[in-house]
Amino acid sequence: MTSKINLLSNLIKCKSVTPTDQECQNIITKYLVPLNFEINSFQQGNVSNLLAINSISKPVFAFIGHTDVVEAGPLHKWDNDPFIPLIKDGYIYGRGAADMKGNLTAFIFAVKKFLDKHPKHRGSISILLTSGEEGNECHNGLPEIIKNLPFNEIDYCLVGEPTSESHLGDTIKVGRRGSLSINLEIKGQGGHIAYPEYCNNPIDIIPNIIKHILLIDWDDQDNIFDKTNLEFTNIYTLNNSGNMIPDSIFLDFNLRFNPNTPIEKIKNLINNTIKEHSTDFTIKWTIFGKPYLSKQNKLFSITSKVIKDITKLTPKSSTTGGTSDGRYIANICKNIIEFGCLNTTIHKPNEKINISDLDTLTLIYYRILEETLL
């Protein structure tokens, strides 16, 4: 078993379901201390954070990653225990293998090779890891790490998300749409279903509200971002009786919005649409991330060249997918990319990473470090 496979296997064994870390960062620290990284580990809420820095000289190259994973889901859909790594047919299977413990493993070994070969490189390397990226405690993750940075600006930032779609190296992300969740409560008047004349059933108006919200034309797709998209995620009441009209009905939905539609415009359009059907409602807005775009990206050009040299592929730039921790770093770094292994099995049963891709990804990361810090 190679050292990379050994590290990745040990990380998969850690049942680090968000926001827990379950010793992942301690395992990684043991690899970084011999490389003369200064380690700052701290807890924020339920989230474990790690900031590793080998110096503070410029240019600053930062790798951003997360050690937490999503839940395994139905175990009967897995061919193996999701937290016991399985090596089969050239792949490593396990929760987090691709998102993103494999990419993190590749970067650590790329750093080791780079520092062994180039001990007098210019600039510095920082590794920022959190166990709070996949869940609702993301505010206790990277934003808190940034507060502890000994510098005000990062020159190059590589977010180790799995971005490749069909072949390793075919896609690099340079931005993401924002995420806005809405919790809506439509109020009525409950009572006995046999006496509807004394009641106001809030369920009756929900179909029209949903219909007209779906008819809102948010914006147009451009050359960089997909159109803003809205998806309903839940409809429910607190009524457990079969002969009662409920007092309220709750509707949850989420928008992935592009910069062409500001948050205030979204709020106004939704509020005005609801007011056409109800005057008694409450609404809660939760912003999980604003859109970001890394323009005039030197790191994208460097990475594209390295990928083409190694894989013969010409990667495309993309802003698709969910939110990532890249959104938090956008204010202090102009050159941000997200790049990693194939994302076809992430958050699914039998998540996996190709062992050959793991080796190639390590080489790509190593060459990126050479191109930026030599």
C-alpha cells in the first residue's frame, strides 16, 4: 500500500460527518509537522479548524479544504461499509474519497515533494482546513480561520473541491452562484373540518403561491453563470389530526442565484408575489453564500497549462454546482480556482476515486506549486 493510499484510507476511516472531524486533522498534522509547518488548531462551536503555515513571505499560496463529509445515507446501497475503505478495480471506495479527502491527500503529498525538492522556494504555503463546510455550521469554519491569518492578502488560492466531470482535468471552477434559503409560513385560522365557515384554511392558497413564484423570470444565463434557479424543498403543517384545519402551513425553498439578480431584488419579487395571495405571513431569509467570481485569474492560466502538459486536456472554466468555501476567500484573494478529482460519485453511495487519478492529481498540484513559488 502506497503512502498516499495509506493516508487516504486512514482519513476515510474517520467518521467525520459534518461538523465533526474525528481525528482527520490530527492525522494530517502528523504529516505537516515534519515539513516545518506551524500548526494552529482550534474549535469554533462544533467545528474543528486547522491553519498550517510554513512561513509568511509572499507570494502566499493557500490550499483550502474540508475534512467533514455528508452522511452515508442508506447503508444497503453501499457495497461496503462507507467508513471502511475498499480498494477494488483501481479505485478507493468510501465516504469522502472524492469529496474531498482524496484531493486533500494529493495536495499534502504534492507539498511534501515540492518542499523536498525546492527547500529554498520563494513565498509561503498555507493549508486551511475545516470540518464545517458540508453543513449548517459553515460560518464557524473558514470565516473563523481567516480571522487568524497572519497576513491580509492571499496571492493564490486553490480550493480542493472535486470539479472534474468526465476526465481528470476537464473542468476548473472560477466562481459559484449564491445560495439563499427561504422559510415561509402562511397563517390562517384552524378549526374543525366540519365547520369550515369558521376557519381559513391556509393550505388552499399554497398552490397559487407556488405557481406564481415559479413564474418569476429572474435573469438570463450569461457566458459565466447559469440562470438563477429556484427549487421547493418542503411543504408541511404542524397538524397531526385528520379532522382539523391547520392554523399555518410552511413552505421551504432555495434559490441558487447569479450576480445578475441582487438579493434585494429576489426578496422584493418573492414578497410581492406572496402578498398577492396572503396578507398574513412571515418569512425567514438565510443566505448561505453570495456569488463570487475570480476574474483575470492568473492561477487559472497556470493550472490550465499544467493540466494540458500532463493530461493533454484543455480544461474549461465553470461556475456550476453548489456553494463552496471559495466564497469566503474572495475578498482577500484575486486568484482563486477550485480543482480536484471527478465529482460523479460525490454525496452518493459507493463514492470513489481512481487511484491513477490520485497520482496524476498529486503531480498536477506539485507542478502548480512550482509554477507559482519558484
